Amino acid sequence: MEANFINQFRAFNRPENKLEHNTGENSIRFSQPSSFSEAAPVKAERTMATNDQPDGTERSKTLYALAHDLKNPLSTIISLTELVLRRGELTDEIKEYINHIRRISASSLEFTQDVIYSANINAEESVAKPHDINEIVIEALNTLKYQALEKEQQLFFEPDEATAQASVNKAQIIRVVSNIINNAIKFTGHNKNIKITVSNLAAHVLISVQDEGIGIPAQMRYYIFDQFTNAKRQGTSGESSSGLGLSICKQIIEKHNGEIWFEDAKPLGTIFFVRLPKNI
């Protein structure tokens, strides 16, 4: 297990050009990125974040109130199930029932937290400071590597060789990067690869997340960034989706005067892009 853990992040096989990043417990090696330029063409047929859905103010208020009231009871249920699972005399069948309750509660709690965050995002004070986007991606990866490990997926990170600094709200951009990588893990099958790249351009920093997953059907493409979108489905292992994650990402990136979009990957999967100006 330890060997698998250490190898969870693997650099692309370019032994002549490698950067070493020390995460404390484990040393992770990354490859030197491919070169990008500010004028590099991006696919003409790309699906940008849109905001075409009707006004849902009243629904948002109702859901916010419900989410706020449910957050604490759901947290309590999760804590109690964890306490019960620590008891050694439970049968395997009972443990499975309790684990099922815990998974459902955790999924519901995630939804309530997304609803609350989405309702408050415009009022949230956005304090932007210079940050290395490479470090932000590493921080996000360190919280998600266990999920990838459960599906025996390989996370490849290709940082920019230089400091890819942009003026951002660190917590908000970590949330964006984490959400996109989490979706890649969720909608990609076992034993597949996910590639994350940071490119330091002239006036922007570009983040890309490419998976080998199930892709995005044509009927979902124009609603994928909508709030409370119906363009949601289960992951490849039955993981649930709140339908709010990419809407939150869009709102955050717009607050940073950036762009978020996706394209089809070849031969399969999806690539999500986030372009952040170096100065807001």
C-alpha cells in the first residue's frame, strides 16, 4: 500500500527534465511541461460557460434555507456512524448498512454545503493575492489522491517550470481545481489516467485537466455550467453529483475575470480549461 501511495502521482516519462517537489511525507517528482505560448490556438469548437437558465432566485432561497437546517443533523449522523463503526462486535452485514447510511449522509452533506456556498458566493469578500498556481494545484491533489487510489487511477501533474504566479483568492481557486479534478476522478473508470497541467503564459496562467472518462453527452453540453443543472449523472462507480459544482466554479472564475471551458479529449474523455489573468 505504501508503494502505491508514493506512486500515486507520477510524472510523465521525461527523465532528462524533472522537478522535485517535497510534500513532507512523500517526495513527488514532476516532469517539465510542454511549451505553450499566449497565442497558441485553442480549439474553435469549445464549450464555454453560459448563463442561459431562467431566474431561480426563489428556488435558491428555499434550497438555501433547507440546506442550512440540514447541515448540522447530517454532520451528526456522519459522526454517529463513525462512532458505531468503531465498535468491534458488529457483524459485517451491520457494518455494511452503517457504511451505506454514512455514504448517503456524506453525499447529502456535500450537496447542502454546495447550496450554502453557492448562495453566499457573491457576498463573499474576494481577497486576491499573488500565488503560485503550481502550489495551488499540488494542494488540491494532496486532498484527492486517496479518491484516485480507490479507483486505481494515476494522477499525472505537469507543472510549469517557472513560477506560474497569478493574483487570486487562494481558497476559491483551490475549490475550483479540486472540483474539476474530483469530477475527472468521478467520471473516469478504474486503471485510467488523469493529467493536470499548468502553463505560464504572457498575461495568463492556464490550468488544464484531461481525463480518459465517459465524456459529456451533446444534450448536456450547454447546461453543464448552469446552477442546479439537470446535466448531472452518477460517476463510473455510482458516485453522486450535486449539480452545483461547475456552476460554483464558473462564478468563482468570473469573479477573477477568467474563463472556464471544456473540449473533447482524443481518443476519449474530456479536457477542462481554466484561464486566469495574472492581475485581476
